[in-house]
Amino acid sequence: MRPFDYFAPETLDEAISILRRRGDGGRLLAGGTDLVVRMKEGGLRPPYVVSLRKLSELRGIEFSEAEGLRIGAMTDMATIASSPIIRERFPILADGAALVGSVQTRNMATVGGNLCNAAPSADMAPPLLAVDAVARIAGAQGWRDVPLQEFFLAPGETVLQNGDILVELRVPTPPRGSGGFYLRHTPRQEMDIAVVGVGALVTLPNGDIEQARVALGAVAPVPMRAHQAEAVLAGKPVSDEVIARAAAIASQEAQPISDVRGSAAFRRELVRVLTERSLRGAVERAGASAP
Ligand SMILES: Cc1cc2nc3c(=O)[nH]c(=O)nc-3n(C[C@H](O)[C@H](O)[C@H](O)COP(=O)(O)OP(=O)(O)OC[C@H]3O[C@@H](n4cnc5c(N)ncnc54)[C@H](O)[C@@H]3O)c2cc1C
């Protein structure tokens, strides 16, 4: 690993001023499960690294009915997966966090790092897209809010500019009768990244689908919403037919590539199967029984 300068600021303002002073090329360090691996392997050689560990502004999980959920960017996967409020009100987020790596990885890996790394397969991306999360970003130009749908630009690339820090995710309180579910396919049970991941959220106040969101991972350059599949579900009673139809449309909306992990055709079929399963899981959690 090439030598680099290391900073461990105590406040967000201090971190932003270090980034402004040192300029291009630096890297923020969260859990280090992506960054340190890439630095060790020599793929990344930043002249300086700024640790986010001491920044209390990036920590914590809070919820109120009026304000919704706030998750600090430095919250690790183990904390998200075991949080009582997340398990009760946003179990789709616990699904994603519980799947990341091993126990050791989950104790280190943060939700902010998972999103900012911008891997198409990131396991927190589809769940957070499905709950309509907003990224709160602080930087030299002040604060800004970016809907997660607009956060990812390309593999490894987000809207973050040099000097920006993702501070937290904000999630609106889901309407009564909502349920969400995330699952993925990996060849191995653990310690593997998603070949396909699908998150679904449905709102069924009276048994009909008032609103549905379907989010796909690892089947396009960036995690994506399947808007056409969502439109098929909206306003319909829950049935085998409507779920199957939405799943078939989601598989057409996906833009998978073939790689060592699976062919494009295999991924499309996985999107269909996992969208069906994810929607059924979401319907069950919404309090209705899946068809
Ligand atoms: C063994 C192993 C298994 C894994 N399994 C999975 C898996 O199953 N699913 C999965 O999705 N991922 C997996 N990963 C990848 C990785 O663990 C996750 O992406 C993790 O969430 C990254 O978070 P981190 O805190 O470690 O990020 P870091 O490595 O610290 O940072 C990642 C990138 O994000 C930037 N960054 C971090 N925080 C911020 C912030 N707040 N603001 C701006 N930029 C920031 C960093 O500068 C860096 O470029 C695995 C990794 C390993 C090593």
C-alpha cells in the first residue's frame, strides 16, 4: 500500500475543511471494507484519507411518525439488521443489511459506504430505493438533499462531488398497510455478492394495491426502479396474475449484462422469479395474505 496522509476529524465541519484544503484525490474512510481492500490491492492510491469514525453527526437511527426514519451514514449493517424500530417498521432494510458479507463484515460495513461505493449489486440500494430514501449530503457549498433514485450515475460513480460527505438517509413513514421485502440470488449462501437483488414495497390499505415500488440490483449500470412493473400493480387487487405480470415486466425493464456471475438471460429470469417472491413477501408483511 502506498503511504498516505491520514486525518481523523472530530466534527463534520472539520472534515469538510480538510477536504477543501487538501483538494482532489482524497478518500473518505467509513468501515473500510471496500476502500481498504482496493488500497491494499493497489487499485486505489489516494494521497490522503479522512476517517469518518469520530463524526457523531453521521451516527444513529431515529424514528418519529411525523419525521420518518433517519439513519446516519456511518451506521453499520449489524446495527441496522438488529434495530428494533427498523425490524418493526422497515424490515426491508433489515433484510438487505442482514445479507451483507459475514458477521465481521456487517460489524464494519456502513450503509453510507455501501451506497457511496456505487456497486450495481450493493445490497442496501434496492431496499432504500423501494422505501424512497433521500440522501442528505454536506459539502463545501452547504447541504443538499438528493432522492436516492438520482444518487447513482454509473458503476462506482454517484452525484457526490469532491468534498461532499453523505451524512444520512431520510425515509418517509410508509402509509398504513405497507409492507416491504428484499431478497437476492447468490450462488453461495454467504460471502457472495448479488447476481440479482430485488426489493419490493406495497401499500394495501383495503386489500387493493394502492402503491407499489419495485427496485432491482445488479441488472443495470446502477440500481434501478422498475417503474413499468409498478404501474401494472397500482390500483389492482392482489392476485397471482397481477404479481406474475408485474414480475414479467420487471424482467423486461432490467438491462442486465453477461459476466462471470451469470448470463443476461439468466439474470432476466432471476428478476422475474425474485420479483414474484419479493412482492409476495411484501404483501404478507403488509398484513394481507399473499395469493
Ligand atoms: C468479505 C466481503 C463481503 C462483502 N459482501 C457484501 C455483500 O454481501 N453485499 C454488499 O452489498 N456488499 C458487500 N461487500 C462490500 C462492502 O462491505 C459494502 O459495500 C460496505 O457497505 C461498504 O461500506 P464501508 O463502510 O466498509 O465503506 P468504505 O470501504 O469505508 O467506503 C466505500 C466507498 O464509499 C466512500 N464513502 C464511505 N462513506 C462515505 C460517506 N459517508 N460519504 C461519502 N463517501 C463515503 C469511501 O470513500 C469509499 O470510496 C463485501 C465486502 C467484503 C470485504
